[in-house]
Amino acid sequence: MQRLIFEYSPLYFILCIGAGAGYAWLLYSVKSNWSRGLNRFLFALRFLLASFLFILLLGPILRRTMHHNEKPTLIFLIDNSESLRGKTDTVKLLQDLKQVTASLQAADRSVEWRTLAGNADTVRFNVRSSDLAGAIRETLASSEGRNVAGIVLVSDGIYNNGLSPAYLPLHVPLYTIGVGDTTAHPDVVLRNVDYNRIVYQGNKFAVQAEVDLVGLDNRDVNIAVYQKGKMVQQQSRNSGSRTTMNIDLQLEAEVQGLQRYDVQIQEVKGETNLANNRATIFVEVVEGKKRILLIAPSPHPDIKALRSVLEKNPNYETMVHIPGVNEAPQEWLRPGKTDLVIAHQSPDLDGRTQNLLQEFSKAKASMLVVIGQRTALRILPGFGIPFQFDLTGQRDEVQTSLNPLFRDLGLPEDLNTQITRFPPVTVPFGKFSFPQNSMAVLYQRIGSVTTERPLLSVTEDGDQKLGVLIGDGIWRWRLNEFQETEKTTAFDELFSRVIQYLATRDDRRKFRCFPIQQEFADDEAVSFETQIYNDLFEPVYGNTVEISLRDEQGAVQGYHYVIGAGNTRYRIGNLKTGVYQYRASTDIKGVKQEVKGEFLVTEQNQESLNLTADFALLRTLASQTGGKYYRGSDMSRFTEDMSKTEMKQVLHSEEVFHPLIDLKWIFFMLLLLVSLEWFIRKYSGSY
């Protein structure tokens, strides 16, 4: 449907037509050397051309209303994890799904395929973990606003990552197609291995293996631990009537550095799946602990959140000092006896911790200061904390985002996605000043606008490092993340890196090259962060960096790249499981600089732990959402039901406005008129 609308009254058209007629009459009223009929034809051409040009000056607009029907869409979410490949004919499964897709499209349904990893260009059953809830949530998010008639989950019902999909709030029907084998075959499963990731050289450490027995009883379970192919520990236990048992092993930390241990259960007669009989663990053997003192005038949930991060790292020895509530030994309260002081809302308004904090400040101790509602803001500069606030007595709530330019912490690139979803914290309202040499780790964000005001910043002054967090309520961050993901990975990663950075003596090397984390999965790329500085410790770029990796067998692989602004990370993929020693080097002013270290790559074998399909979960999902459950052998019945099910089309209307002067056909029409008139006049001997 089309309609012309005008910016001015249509009465002006009469004037335009009159002006066009007058202009054509003035030109063709004089006597010419061609026939009268041709003169009238040329008059008509000039009249049309001039009138149309005058009309276009009035700015007419063509309004077009377009309607189109959106077909109902069925999104097939295909579980492409490794557990299906072991118990299902995946080639036949894909052929059946293609036939179903063709039949549904013939029934005027739109069909899309997705996998656990996203869009399904090619379906390969090689994903090493199954997060069904996350895949369903992403499918819904990507199809928001569309006419989705339902999601068809093709799966064995096994999930080993993320939340249970049974707890997802779904607003579209979920149809489930169960594939796989529900038979529980006899099996011995090394379900989990618990151990301390960091131990101290010369000490013994415990390793606890959790073993499940499926369809087996009264069997001798033999478990052994190997290091570099040599057996270092062995145990044999009879299961009796138990289906689960824990086996405790004692190992000795002899050599410093990352150490690999292979835990393996000997095959038991009758089991068919041997992939879940083994596991590899990596232990970092270190020398000593760092001492961290947490000072606060009173208890607060933030203290618990920070303490939870500290207690996860066995390399830290933590003590909390709250006067009158939980007082630390005097040895801890003397400057020089701790590597880092965390001052929560100190110096406080009541003066309970001011004297103690003053002593640490005079000794130039590294500190992390958390500013809260009970912090005495006026006296901060007197404690070596160079932040000055224009006090209003009011508080504000802000969210946060990561500063991408601050790379000294080596934070993962995807961390900001989680951080931006954290709930707001409470900060002092008003202006404040901070040192020019401070570097923001987190910025304050109001709504969708990221300000230049730091929420968390770090400052270096000689050997002293100072971190300042302007706000309290970070305990909500940890709680919110756990509510969404049942993990606290982002919160723990952020503050463990900040604490490690502040507690470590300053690295004054001009060349730094390090992996962004110590442990990588074998299905992800290993990322190296590279930093090169000049004599003023300003970052420089353009240097060629060479990296060599040595695996546990002694094989060496070499890589090289050029560091650039915004391109300080280098990724290496397809590394096998094991401990790798790296050596990185570059030339700075003709002098070769070199760093070395190690990292580990761990195997992801979650899919091998359980190969027994869970169709009960699929039935539950279908019944909760108004869908229906089908077995993989009932594809024809599923196709018939979906073809008969009434699915409404959605009518979309769209209005498009085109200024008439912008339409191409108008241009070519005018060009045709002027060209035809010019040609006839020239052909007839005029100009």
C-alpha cells in the first residue's frame, strides 16, 4: 500500500503546474522550423519536466506500508556432546533430523538448527561438556522477539555443567527427543579427585579419590598413582555392598614447581567404559606462605567475601583483626610481619583501628583499603591514602565495568561480561580527587554510562602498593554470581588477582611475558600477555617476541609474534594435556631480555564419566513447558504431530518513508524527458 504525503498544501501543485506550463509556453510559443504537431509534443515534454521539477521542490514523500507473515519457527537444539557419539548412531540421527526438517518445511514451518556451542553450520559430536540449561537460555535469548513455536531438544538428557534445565523458567513449549542408551552397564567410575592445588615442598599431602560402582558389588578396587610413568602410591580396597567409596592416598611433595600425577583404577571384569577409570591432577609445589592481615572496626559481610577468596589459596596465611571481637596475635600487628594489609572501612569514624593503621602506613606497608560508610574520609590523606572527597553526607549506588587498558593483572578477556552484571555497590556521593599515577582496575558505571571515576584503583609508590576500593557491598557481587551460575569464578578471579598483585613485590623488569592463568583446558587456547617498557617504564610496541614451549617429553615448539598497541596477547591452540615450560625472549636496545615459567593444560573428560541417558529429565522438561517427549525411534510421530499442531503466523506491518526525489525511477524518468527533448530539437536543427 502506497500513499503520497506532502510537507505543504497540495494547492501549491496548481502553482507548480502553472509555472511549468508558463515556462513551456514561453519556450515554444515562438515560431520554429518544425511542424506544429512536433512543437506541441516538445511543449508537452518541457511542460512535464518543468512541472515535475517544481513539484519535487515541495518535498513530497512516498509512504509505503508493507505487510509480511512470519512463519512459526521450530528451533532444533542438538546435543552435540561426546556422550552421544559413544552410544548413538550419529550419522543416522542427522539423516533422520534432515528428513524431519524437510517434512516440517513442507508443512509451512520454519526450522532452525542450533547446538550446545551455538549455530549449527556443521554438527560434530565433539563437545566435552554438556550445559543444557545454558544452551536453552542462549537459544531463547537469540530468538527473542521472533515467532518461536517451540524448542526441540534432541539429547540424551545428560548434563555435567551448569544448572539443571528443570529449573529454567520457559515461556515456549519444549519438545524433547530422547536419544542414547538408558541401560546402566557395569562400570567403575573415578568420579572425583580432591586435593590441594598448592602444597609446600617437603610436606606430605592428601589425595582423596571418590569411586562409584555401577552394577557391581563385592569387588576389589585397585587404584594407583603414577608420576612420570613411575608408580608412587597404590591401594586396594574391597567395595563390599557399597556403591560409592572414598580412597585416601598420601603423596610427598619433593620437587618444586608444577607436578603431574596420574590416578588410575585397574579395569574390573565386566565394565565396558574404561575412559572414566583415570584422572590427571596437577599440584604446584611452593616454598612459603604470604601473610595477609585483614583489619576492620566491626564485622561486615564484605569481610566474609574477601576472606573466602583468601582461604581458597593455600599459599596465603590469613588473620582477621576486629578490636574487641576477633583480635589477632601481637606478632601479626607489627609492621614488617605481613605481606599485605586489607583495611576494611579503616580509618574508621570511631577511631578503633586508626592507631594500628597509622603504624602500617608509616612503615610503607602494601595495603588494600575498602572505603565504606564508617570510613573517616577527611583523614584519609594523613594515613598515606591520597584520596580527597568533597563531603556531602550522601551516598550513591553505582555498578562497575573493567578497565581494558589495565593489563598488569592478566585478567581473562571474558571477565568483564560477568562483572558488568554485578549489582550496585554503595559509594560516597560527590566529587573526589585521586593521584595522577593511580591506575583504575574498575570504573564506576551509572546505568549504561561508564564514567572516568575509579571504583577500584591501584597506586605504586616505590616498594609500596596501594589499592583503594571506593564502596562497600561487594558481598552482593559474590552472592549474585553464585545465584546465576552456582559458581563465584569472576568474583574470586578479580580479587585474587588484585590481592596477588598488591602482595607481590614490584616487578621492575622491562620485559614481562606470562600466561594469563596457570591452568588451561585442552580445548581452549593458551594466552600469553606481553609487556615491554622503556627506561621511564612507559609501554613500547613493535618488538618481536619469541616463545618456546617444552612439553613433558622434552619436545620443543617455537612461536614468534610482534607486540602492538591493543595486540599484547598471543594465543597458542591445540596443546595436549601436560605441564609446559615456556621461555620468552626479545631484544631491547640490542640487549636480549628473557623470562621463563610454566603452566599446565588439563584434560576435559566430563562426558566420559556418565554415558547412561536420562530420559526422565527430558520427560520432566516437556511436561513442565507444555511440550511432549518422543523417543529417537519415533521421529515420524513427532513430524506428524508437529505438522498437525496449530501454530499461528504473525503478521508484521512496516511503514517506510521515501522522499520522492530520492527514488531512482524518478531520476531516470526526468533524464528520459530531458534527453528526448534535447535529441528531437538537435535532430530538427535547433539547440
